[in-house]
Amino acid sequence: MQKWSLKIKVLFPTTKKRETEVTLKPWALRGLICSGSVLFVFAVVAIVRYVSFEADRYSVRKLESENRKLKDEIAYLKKEAVNVNKMLNELFDANNRLRAATGLDPFPKEFLLMGKGGNIEELSMESKDEAEYLRQELDRLVNVAKFQLESFSEVSSKLEKDIHLREHTPSIMPIAGYYTSGFGMRRDPFTGMMSFHEGLDIAAPQGTPVVAPAAGVIRSVKWDQGYGLTIEIDHGLGIMTRYAHLLRARVSPGHHVKRGDIIGYVGNSGRSTAPHVHYEVRINDKAVNPIKYIIPPGIYYD
Ligand SMILES: [Zn+2]
């Protein structure tokens, strides 16, 4: 078996001529290699650990800074959530006032909680898990906002319906005049027999303007032996009005009219003893007392 040995020439820098030869025995050589390897491994481990320690320190600093930012962000969002909550409370009250004014049932204040317990006015933000609490609170606020949006749209469509109904419901006298005959049973001035008078007779000088008592569409302008020149207005919603014994019509079928628009003039046409308008209000083609559809001036019904 061959034995290994290492010869090292050492040159002394001061005396270049002198050389010393050191011979290493195999056991010493193995020892030297072993120690070198161990040292090398230690050095590598130390370097790796140092680098990883520095990397960790960097990560910790970065996380600490991010954490501070997130805490600030959560604090800001909490403040904003409280403000939004206050605004939604005020909107809820405004919404309820509008609901009451339009005849819709107001909602109880508990609706604002949306399944959450606690005080509605001052919702506490104290919680161990602030982010989780904030998430729940924002969910609640979004639900409250959605709920109010639906309610506002309900109020808006109710208002539109009410306005339409108000505009299309007869509410004024079609002419300025005097009642000469009311709605109901009466003795017919021509036949002397008792009969049902389906309208209201209002006397006024010939040529007095006749106005539409509500918005609608002219259904017919026609001549009738009994009623003379007659105009009918379809107001929609099953409401129809009729004006008889006219002198002249100012509209033709299909015309849209608003309350107060002149449709014709008082006359004495048909079976009539003096200038007047026979005014009828019919609901689903059944005559009703027109007096109920003449609101005295100065009185407003909501
Ligand atoms: Zn009449």
C-alpha cells in the first residue's frame, strides 16, 4: 500500500536563499484535511445563518411597517364607518318621513340593525378582531344602504302613481254656474215622469267656456237627440266624464287635455229648456254623483 506524504518548501521572504523542507506524514495530512473541512463547513453554516438572519430582520422590519400602515388604515375606516352609519341613520329618518307622507308604512328603527344587536346610534367598534368587526360592520352598512335604496324607489313610484291619479281624477267644476238639477231620481221636465238623472245640471250663459276637470283623452264629440252636442273624456283608471247640451266643441276625439283646458262652450242643444251643461262622471261606465268629484276651491286633499 502506497503511503502519501506532502513536502512543503517554505521560502522565507527575508532570506530568499534559505529553504526549509517540511515533510508531512499521512496521518498529519489527513488531520489537516479533516480540520480544514470542518472549518470550511462551519464557515459556510455561519455565512448562511448570517444571511438568513439579515433577511429575517429585513422581513420583520417590513412587516412591522406594513402592520403600522394597516392599523392606521383600519382606524381610518372605522372612523368613516361611524360617519356613514350616522348619515344612513339620517337618511332612514328622511325615508320614513317620505313614506308617511305618501301613505306607505314607515319602517321600525330596528331595521337599521340588519340582524346585529347593540345600540343603533353609537355602534361600538371595540373588538378583539378589529378587521373582522369592521368587515361585518361594512356588510351591515351596505345592506342598510341597499334597503334604503329600495324604499326610496318604492316611495318614488308611489308618488308618481299618486300624481297620475290626482291629475286624472275630476276635481273641479267644468263651468262657472249654478246647480239647477242634482244627481238621482227626479221628475223629467219634458215627460213629467219620475226618472233617474245620471248627472248634474249646471246653468250658465250660452257660450260660457266648459273646461276639463282632470287630465284625459277626448273619447267622442257627437250629436245625440236627447243630449244634443256631447263631449266625452276618458281619464283612464276607469273614469269617464260627459258634457251635454253644448253649443260648440273646441276639441276632437284623440285630443289630450289637462285640467282646466277649454273643451267647448255652454249651449242649449238637444232636450234642454235653457242654456246649461249636463255633467256626468262615470266610474267603470256606472254613473256616480259628480258632486263627490267637485272639490270646493281652497280645499286640497292629499
Ligand atoms: Zn241633466
